[in-house]
Amino acid sequence: MAEARQEHARSFDRVADAYRRARPSYPAAAVRWALEPAPGRRVVDLAAGTGKLTEVILAAGADVTAVEPLANMRAALTESLPGVTALDGTAEAIPLADASADAVLVGQAFHWFDAPRALAEIARVLVPGGVLGLVWNARDDSVAWVAELTDALHGAGDVVSAARAIGPEPIASPCFTPSERREFPNPVPFDRARLVEWATSTSSIATLAPAQRRAALERIGRLADEHPDLRGQAAFTMPYVTAVVRARRV
């Protein structure tokens, strides 16, 4: 991973509290679909962050182990979900035994991995027939104000157009079966304050110099104040779509 990319990945540790407060959760239906073929209920939430996906996996009745390399993100997860085992580890070095998981889910993080190494390591910890599910919340950038928001975020990803361009190919590996992909609506209530705090939690904003970061956040606040689709609204909907790609270990 190039140094700039590493800096973007590490930046989430500086904004863990904003991430926990402002980022959306995931639809229960998306997690159920991802886990549907799993042969058992032992699930690893890989790159678990503050536990947004962990919480939904727990609600689905699974036995969850979270793996997260960033200390502040992991601490936020443990504070929110004290009963969950949260381990320090990466996708390329998962601190679990061979064939110890029935499923591995990854929320909003696979694009940060060294994919070939991570896929081999995920296959190692999965039982034969175990499931790998990749989950992304993506903003619907066909909505005009969302497209303007993306511009204000210096082109930050996690938009529907980019997610659809990815397709199922991230799990292209001899360790896994051909993958399947589905989308689930995930509209999330926002207001101006949440929009600005959410932007604070993105790597594209967190890695800016302080003056640039302030300017970008002010622009995002003005978008909420001035865009004709948002102006005067105390609350509005962030039109998220949750994309899920799943495959089974051969």
C-alpha cells in the first residue's frame, strides 16, 4: 500500500468518535443475505471499526469476533459492545486459527486491503463452504445534492455509481466460488450537524491540512443551508444503498 493510501487508512483513528456518532448502520436484510449460505454462526467482522456492522451481525444471532487494527476505533467498539471480543489485527494477518470461522464480513473496508494477501488469509480462517461477505454503504450520487456533496468531499468514494462499477470482482480468487451481488435500500435520517460530522469522519477530509479541512466543512455546511433540496429542512434523508458481494470458500 502506498504511503498516501496508508495515511488515508490510518486517518480513521483520529476521527473514531465522529465515525461512531455519524456513520450509518447497515440493513438487517443485507446482513442476513450475506450470511445466508454460512454453515454456522461463528462470524468474524474484519476491519470492524467502531462496530457499526458488528452490532447488526449480533442482532442476526451470530457469535461475533471483531478484528480491527486501529486502537481508537477498537476502543470505541469495545465501549459500545462490551460483550464482543475485539482483537488487534489486519486483513493480511488475522489473529485467528485455521478454519475457525463460518463467515467473514467486511464493512466499508475491503478497498483498503492488499486484496490477494487478504483473500488468502480470509480463506485460511474460514471453514470449507464458509462465506465471505463484503458490504458497502454507498451514497446515491444520482441525487443532485449528493453529487454536489461528493464534489465538496474532494471526490470521496462510497457512491453508488462507483460501487456498481466494482461488481462482484473483488472476490476473484481461486479460494472462492464465483460471487453474487445484491443491493438493499438504506435511507438514513440526517440533519445539518450530522452531515458535517459525517464529513469529518471521511478520510478525504481527515487527511486535509487544518485550514483546508475547515474550508471543506464550511462548504458542506453551506450545502445543507443553501441547496434548494435541503434549504430550510431541519432533517433530510441521506439516500444510501447498501451493496453486498458474497462468495463461499472452496
